[in-house]
Amino acid sequence: MNRQITINNRAVARKDIPCLSISEFRAEMVKAYQQGLRVVSFFGMPTDGRGRGRAGEKDAGALLLYAVLADDDSSTLAITSTLFKEKQGYPSITVDCPPFHIFEREFYEEFDVRPENHPWLKPVRYDFRRSDLSQTMANYPFFTMAGDEIHEVAVGPVHAGIIEPGHFRFMCHGERVHHLEIQLGYQHRGVESLFEQCGPDATAKQNPFPIHLAESIAGDTVIAHASACAQAAESLCNIEISRRAVAIRAIALELERIAVHIGDLGAIANDIAYLTGNAVFGAIRTLVINTTLAICGSRFGRGLIRVGGVRFDIPGPLQARMKETLEKVRHDVLLMGETMFSSPNVLARLEKTGVIDKDKARETGMVGMAARASGIPLDIRADHPFGIYKSVPIHKFTMESGDVFARTYIRYIEIRKSIDFIMELLDNLPEGELMQTAKESKESKDAPASSSSLSLSPSPSGDSFVVSLTEGWRGEIAHVIITDAEGHIERYKIKDPSFNNWFGLAQAVRENGVSDFPLVNKSFNLSYCGNDL
């Protein structure tokens, strides 16, 4: 067996994960891709005294490469690995499986293991832990084009307003964009390494999963990243949270989706000078984020989700106010949306702008709302359900045109669907405790009667591997936690959907005018800090 099969948020023992030879590993990736599986996570972990090889043995100076693949049809995840015992290259998987392109680049940047014949082997984010510190932004090998009428347009990294730093290099013929190269890497905070520093000390043992770090991965995706972190931790700690806590998490997640989608509709309206839409959607968004504020004291949901459940309830009076507010939001969004999407001037700017078709989106490895706008029916809530979505299904909505219109209109549809979903939960909010602790273990059952059967600071299971997927408003979020023999975090790997989709944005801009870029960019609305970590 070359794959360990599991499901979303189910921990497996590390010793059960196959460790293949490099050639077997590559062949398995190609085979899985041909079978329709997707790459979800692909990352390395050094084994120099901290990590462990197959069956738990230590291999000083070696490097483990893990791959997590998703079978969306069966809602399963496949995990496998390979061990590099010395620095050596391997034949690039991207040559046969294009969606691996960004994952192999990241792996090469961090560990200097070269995927031979990779078509675009360049730095991804200039991580401070990267293997080759000589690779800097100053000597980045930008793609160039020759020709008397070819010129370059450089935008950023400093932008007007509140936009985060990123550099965009356009190769143009007149106003027509032939190629866009995006250089990121300005936003490093070392989030993964901060998680991994929660090692075998007293403070970390009491708080092995500092979820406030997850809340800070991407400031507009607090609930989705916190949910992924909490779910992974709960799997490792054998905690089953109540249905009430599960429902409140889902309500918060959908409020986050609604708020950002409405804000994006307003921003897109602004970029095409449709100022009525910009003003109205901006006002509606305030109603939504203030609803989240009423639940937990933060408009972005900080402090709501913790390992074991949620810290704030939604009592009856608040439920009634939320339903009243969301009915108004639904009415106003419907009215403004019908007006906006029936305007010929709006449609003229949105349709056939920034097109990325289904085949190109699949090759690029796109996820989430942008992928669904190109006809790829991928939604973690339905394909790898978690929390309340296991029992309250979400119906996926896709479009085929893959243009700015599709990425805008799909937001409009998802807002309405999310409101319906929240309304259904508020009408049937389950009973239950807000916070749970670890389940009773065999050791606690055998302990004296005076011993506590539940730990207030549950210890994660040792030598384990868990994958937690959520569907943020941008798309698939993946958190992978690997623990050592004592249950401490040994590797914490994060993937924001922006990591998949930045290259898709670059593809979508081709053969558009330079002046179309702000609009195409906003239709994706990707995260800089979520990518850079």
C-alpha cells in the first residue's frame, strides 16, 4: 500500500504513513493525478534529531517529504512520503502534474532539493528559513521579452491605500499584457515556526495550540483559519465538541464569507466607477461585521473559536436580532445585485475580462470561489465536510465563463446561500455546552477515583499526523500538524487558498489591457500575508 487513507480531521499514526523511494514517490504522485486526485499539501521536514523516519527511527541529517492528496469524489485524503538521506535532486513532478508547480518551488526554496526540469523554478516567498540566502528580491530572475515595441510596467511593492505589499511586473505591447509576473515575500512573520516553537516546556504544554496565531494568518479570514487549527487540535486531543459549538462556528464562518463577499462586490463596483454599488454594498457589509461583533466582541471574529468549542453563545434575543438583520441584508443585497447585474455598463466591463478557463484553472491548481467561477466544482464544505456541514449540506454553485463577471456574480449567489444557511441554523440551534475537554482515556479509566478523568489542558497524541481542511471565503484552507513522541508540535504546515490562486491571477491577466488589472486583481482578492506566512 503506497498511501495512508484518512479523512478530514482524522489523525493517523506517523508509522502508518508509507515511506517510498524517490522514484516510487514520484510515480505515485503521477498515478494519483491521473486518477483525479488533487495535491492539498506538499512539504518537507528535517529529521536531524527532531523528526523521525519510517517506523519512528531517527535519520540524522535526512529530510522527509510529505504529500497529502485529496480524492474529492470519495471525501478521502491520501498521505505518503519519501526520505532524502542526502542532498539530491529528483525529476520534477510538475512536468507531468502541473498543479504541483508552486508546491515544488516552495519545497526547493526551503530545502534546496531541486526538482529537475521544473518549468518555472523561482523563489516563492523568501522565507527567512530558506536554504539559499543568496536568493533575494534584488536578484529575482524576472521573465523578459524582447522586441522594439515591448515594454515593462512595474507596479508596487508599495501601493496606494491599505493594499499590502506585492510587486507586479507586466510585459506589454502597447496596452496589451502578454505576461504578468508576481513577486511576493514581503510579509513574513514566521507563523509556522511560531507554532513549532510550542515545544516541550511548561507553557507550551498548557497551551500547545496558540490559536491566536491562526487568527493572525490572514486578517480577513480569522474564522476559517482558527477553525482549521482548532479542528486539527481537537482531533489530536480526542475532543468532540458539542453540536451547539459546531453550529456557532459555522454561523461565524458564513458571516465571514458574507461580509467579505459584500465588501468585494463594493470594491469591484468602485473599480468600474459604479459608485452606487460601492456605497450601498459598503453600508450593507457594516451590518454583517457588526453582527459578528455582537456575538464575540470582534467584527472579525477574534476570540470566538478555541480548542474545545467556542467562547461565546448566541442566546435567544441575539438570535432574533441576527435574523432581523440578515433579512435586511438579504433584501438589500438582492435589490442592489439585481440593479447592478442588469446594468449594460457594468456587464460591459465585467464580461470577458480576465478570463481563465476550466482547463487552465485546473492545471494551475486553483481552488475556492475563483475555481468554481471557472467551472471546477470544488468546495470543502461539500467534498470533505467538517463540523455542521456533515449533517447540514451545502450545495455547490459553479459558473463556466471564468471571467470577472463569473467571479463577481458567484459572490452574489454565495451571499444569498450563506444567509439561508445561517437562518436555518438559527431556527434549529442545538443545545449543548460551549466548551468541551478531552474524552476519557483508558489511562484515566484505570486511575483512582479521585483522579480527574478529563484534562483541562489535554495532551495531543504523540507521533501523529492530522490534516484539517476548511472552506474559507477564498477557498480551501489546509492545516497539517505533525507531533513528536511526546505530543509536541514538530511540524505545522499552513496553506492559504491564495497560495494556489496567485498564479491563476497572473494567467487571467494575459491578453487584457493594463488598465484591466485592478479589476481582475480585485475579482480574485488574494491575500499577501496569507501567502507569505
